[in-house]
Amino acid sequence: MDWQAHARTLAAQIVRPESRWFEPLATTPRHTLVPRWWDSVDGQWALQDGARDPGRWLDVVYSDRTLVTRVGPVHADAAAPGTVVDGLPTSSSTLPGLVVQMFQHAVIDDDTSQVLVTTGSGYGTALACQRLGEQRVTSIDIDPNLVATARERMNLLRLRPDMKVCDVTGKLPGAYDRIVSTVSVRPVPASWLALLRPGGRLFTTIAGTGLIVTADKTEDGGAVGRVTPDPAGFMRTRQADDYDNPTREVWEKAQHADGDSVSVSRYPLLYVPDSWAVMSMLALDVPGIDHRVHEDGDQRTVWMLHPDGSWARATSGGFLEGPTVHQGGPRRLWDALERIRNRLNREGQLPVYGARVTIAPDGETTLSRGGWTVTL
């Protein structure tokens, strides 16, 4: 299988040839680490088996895209041919360009001594090993099967980093110069600050948002840094085989019920996840919202659901038509969204990207920019 040409083409799409990440990208066989994956088809997840179509396999795995490898508790490796499942992704192989971007934000270079990364498919771990040497890399995941599978496949690549099964938000082993997490957290775990060496840097994303945070450890045991200008989203941490579904009962009500309040919005209908900045601001103000969307011809409906029983449903028949909004429960979720859109309309931007990040030794995380501040 001539995978090398595909890998080099991918490397050339992501970095310049003189970049020190070029060779790791060009020489790491991603197909070995991702032999099967899930594709989204009509709202469900259909199993894809690379060995059944090697040509497509190479085209897919050596493209700059994220490949979902686990949906709910079902890993693609363990699914029967032809399987279609429902649920939320619980593990993936992050798109290669973002993996390299993460490492660049974390300032992983030839002088970096020890790096802690999260495992997933093992692709990011393999790139770090190729760049730094396996003796400098520790890779962790909460799922024993993911760790065992990634270890077995990296053995085929003759890469043997230190791999451990543990919760990234809990007590962690060792001491590190860099922590790079491909799962999102809220707030930053205090355990990261305890094991990060003085002057060390962490990289992560804030759960529910598109905010990338980099921060350097300070003498008081905390850390300071910035929200980067470029957005990204990762799956949030979990402690079980699957995420819970706290909005199931709210959804049953919100689909068709009349709201306690009904209004017509002044703005065109927005499905919040389509706007990184708006989504991030809203998630900071009201964490935990479940966003859903449905289209039927020209009519589009979006829902906002919260575990506390709050919900909003907005329906519009066209772009220029202000949506009719129903809201119920203890909070008015659409009103919270409108306040953010008012600010965006008034100021031309939202303060989240470029915000200063201050992390206390206990993990309390504060974002601030100008007169705006929020503590997670």
C-alpha cells in the first residue's frame, strides 16, 4: 500500500517543507492508527472499514479532517460490518492540521523535555514521538481499550511512549514541561498545575466553547496566558463509557409546546454552533446548553435546551424573516442569546478571542478583556 505519497501530500498541505513537523506528518502512517471510523449519514453514524476500500481509506485518512472512531460506547474497531448507530462522538482522531497547531501553540520544540498528551487514536501521540523521541512523551486516556489499542498499533510503528490509563481531570503521574489536551475542560484541572514544571505551558480548550487556551505556569503555582485568535472544539471530558443526556425530558416538551413567552426576534435565525464567537460567549454565560436544528424545505427550526428545564424554540421560513421564538422554563435562553447578538451588533466583535486567561493554583479560571470578565 503506497501510503507514503499520501502522507507527504498531507504534510505539504499543513506545513512548509522546512518545518520540523513536516517529517513527522510525512512518515507517520495514520491509516495504521485509524483502520475504521464512523461517518455521519442522515443524522446517524455509519461504520467505515478501510480494508474494504483501500483507495478511499488512504484518501480519507490522509485528508485534513477529524475521523470519529467511537460513538457513545461503541468503538468502530468492535462494530460489526454495516453497523449504523445513534449518539454523540466519544473519541476521534483529530484532524492533523489541528494537532500540529496544538503543538505549535504549546511551543513543543527540540528543547522540550517531557510532554503529556491525551491518547484517542494515538495519532497525536505518534507525531509527538516522531518529533521528540518516545522517551519524552506520556500519553493518557480514561478508556483502557483506547490505550491498549493505541499501544498495540504504535508498537507496529516501533514507537513505545509511556502510556497510562487515567482521568485527565484527576490525579496524574509525573512532572511535565508541556500538557496538551485534546479533550475540553471547564475549569482547568488543579492537577495540571501541580504537575506542570515552573515555566511550563498547558494547551486545552474550554468545554462547550471554541476557545483555545494556552497558559504558562507562574511562581505562585497558577498560570497566565491567552485565548488564541483561532477557534477549535474538542469533545469534553467524560468519566463513563458515554455522555449522559440531561436534556432528554426537556426535549420532549420543547419540540412542540407553546412557550411561557412568545416573541419575534429582530435578528435572522441563527443555529448557535454555526458561530464560534457567539457560541463561546453563550456557553460562558449559560454553560450546558444543548443545541439542535431541523430543516424542512425553506423552514428551519432551532432549539436550545438546558438541564435545568429551560428551553427555547425558534422557527423561520426564510433568511429575511424574523423567527418566532417560544421560551419556557426558569430561564430565557433566547434572551441570553439576543443580549450577545446585541453586543456583537453594537461593538462589531465579542471579547472572547484574545482574552487574558488567569488560572489560580486551585484551577479557578478567569477570562478578561477590557471591562469584560468571567470566572469559570
